[in-house]
Amino acid sequence: MKNSLITAIAILLLFTFKQSAKAQTGIYVPELAIFDTAMSNLLTTYNVKGAQLALTYKGRLVYNRGFGYANTSTNTFVQPNHRFRVASVSKPITSIAVMHLIEQGKLHLSDTIFGAKGILNDVKYQKAIDSRIYTITLRNLLEHTGGWDRFISGDPFFPHFAAKIIGVYDMAGAMGVSPPGTAQSIIEYMLNHFNLNYTPGTVYSYSNIGYSIIGQVIEKVTGQGYEQYIRDTILIPIGITEIRTGATLLSNQLPMEVNYYNNYNTQNVSIYDGVTMLPYAYGVHNIESMSGCASWVSSAKDLCKLLVAVDGFSSKPDILLPSTITTMTTGSAVNPTYALGWHLNTTDNNYYHYGYIPGTCRSEIARRDDQVNGAILVNTDANINGLTAAMNDILYSLPPLIINWPSGDIFTSIIEPESELLVSLFPNPAQNQINIKVTAQLHGSNYSVYDLTGKAVINGKIYSENTTVELSDLSTGIYLFSVGDNLKQTFKVIKE
């Protein structure tokens, strides 16, 4: 009966809406065409500008497609290797790093965070106005039982949740730091100005400040920056090279990062001067300060690669011990449906997480007990209710309908994205040279090669149908090759 209900919901999802064309970019997979339809309907129904969906089955990437626009002003399609802000999907990434440190004996769930014997025993954190803060443990922070309630005292990263938190610009001024402040100044402000709403460990209340504190814990025990430690220790060893932490301003956008859209067309005061009205996506939220809770920028494919590494299945090796994964995905005593950085569906043994930054994006990742993992990312804050539920339906209602999953693995292939423009780069991988072949409309356009820090290492101009670019001065590794101006297309290139 349960399977019949799932099937009925999925059929309704597929055929209630107007049917539209197959996905714009990525490899067409006939066996999984229902996902093309569902994603196209999602964009149409909720006025989403652009999105990605990636799926793995038994550790193999079987679906990786882009939909809609990464940039509506240049008509640039979302490619499978575009990157999106993933918002609170950052929390499972933080949790995985913590569990890895626990396996090394560098952290324990019972460790206290603040106070003379706490991990963050810096002088600046010793002026808390509520003595209960000194009893908060690492487990409390991971489980969202640290004692803060953002709907009562407010969320310093998203002040609109409650009126008691002053704006980001004013908060920086109160702490005597340059606006918009840092994660450290925000944490210090919260400790010095707000009592806890609950005794730690007694009440579940979703907390961004808690995960921001965990980011500082990681930095303290590793002696490295939060992003650098996770990239070097967790991500790069499993072949994930293009996940980065993001930036607030459009001018600091990462290569291959999509633009973000707010269908409400609302604005708020700038975090830089406290006066200028700016769009929510660029200048209202302090993305740089959200390390630990909401800072990462990723493709759906890379999120799936990370899921495969912690899904507990034998199809691909995990980076954590089975017992560690069990601990990480076991619900807390006060909320059995939330574990250490993961929401739980205890009935189906699934774990997952949502992400949302107002005026910017939504995201979801899911590890299913039938060995299907998925990630869905959108670059639009829709003004129509139900977008998150529709995203959830795609990851949960449709996979049970698939009888024969594809046998290939896109993880092991270098796939150039499809494009409306005729652009090709070859050979790829390349050694000393790479050739760009373009159509006439791109003659006179610029090209750039970026390393994975976002630094342009080669710049040039296309003068003819065929252009050769020298790569001999570049080190071995992965680069992003951007071609064109108004209709820019970007490809991943491997230098051997």
C-alpha cells in the first residue's frame, strides 16, 4: 500500500503540471526521463530561474543535469558543473568534518565549548552574561540543543527572525569592528548580550549561531581555516575540488557560480553601511561570516560525491567508520528526527538536509536507504508556496518508480556540458596545449583560465574558428576555462 501511495503521488507530480521540454544541459538519460519532466515542471510552476539535479545509485553518478538559467541577463544556461550557494546544506559538511576529528581523537561530543576548560577558551569569549553558556557541549551544538531560540532572541545571521537582534552593520559597530563583522565578533556579541532561552541539552531549536561556533571549534583544534581544513582533509582526498565557501557581493562571485534571484523583489539595508538598500542576494546577508552554518558553494554532483562517501553502503568506500556514521545519524534524546547535522526519516532510514537563504536560494540533499542519493539546487527564492515540498517530492517520490537504473558512472567520465553555443575544447585532459573551436559569433570574444581559488592564470582573445592556448606554464591539476563575454560558457579542464 505504501509503494502504491508513493507511485500515485509521483504520477500526480509528473502529470498535473504542463509538460515541458527535456533538461537543457547534461547527458540525456532515457531511463530517468521522468526527472527531466519533473524538474522542468518545477521551474515553470514556481518561476525558478535555474536549477540542478544530480542522482547516484549504488555509488555511481547516473544523472547530472542543469535546468534554466545561471544568468538571465546573458541567457547563460545552468550547466552540470555550475556552482550554487547551498545554504544550510553546509551543516552536514561541518558535521562530517567534526566526526572525522572525533575519529582522530581531537574532539569528543562531551567537550565543553566555552569557559576556562572549554575548547574556545579565548579571553574574548569569557564575558558571557548567562553562566549556562559554559555548560554547552559539542553534542549540544550539533543537535541544535545549545539553548538559543532564534524566534525569541533572534538569529544574528538573519535578523528578520526576531526583532531583538540589531542589524549586521550595527552589530559590528557595537563590537568595535569594521562592518559587516566576522564570525568571531558575531559570536562574542551573542554571548555578551543574550541569555540562553533554554538550558543546554533540554530543547531542540534550530540554530545557525551554534554551527557558526562549531566552525570556530574546527579552526581552534586544527590550527587551519575552516574552509582550508575541510577542503584539504575531507573533500580533495575524495576527488571534490570545486566546492568553496562563497562571498556576499556579486563582484566576488566564484567562477561558474550562478546568479541568484528574488521573485519577491524585496530589498534590505546593506551590511556594509547600514543605509543603502540592496537586493537580498547581494549585500544583505554576510556570507563570509557563515562558516560552519551556511557558507558553501557547490554543484549538485559534488554534493552527491560527498553523500556517497558517508552513506554507509558498501558500493563505494566511506570516509567515516560505520560506527561513526551511526552516531552521526542517530536522533537526539529531545528530537529523534534530528541527529548530528542531519534531519532523519526514521521510518525509511533516510537522512537529509534542507537549505535556504532568504532572497537567494534553496537546496536539499538526501541519502535514501535504497542506495539512491540525490542533490537538488535552485538559484531563486520563489514567491509561490510549495517549492521546498516539490523539491522533496522529486528526491523521494520518483526514485521508487525507476525499475532499471543506468549502469554507467558519470563520476568516472569527463563530460563537456551541452550548450546552445558551438564551443569545444580538445584534447581534454591536455598537456602543453589546448584548442578552442568556436562558431563565428564568438570571434573577438575573450577567454580566461582560472585555478580553483578563482584566480585568472591565463587571459586571451579568440580571433578565429580555431585558437590554440599554451598551458605549459601551468601546474598539473584542474582548471576552469571560460569562453565568451555576454554568452559565457565555462568548462572544466584537466592539465596533465
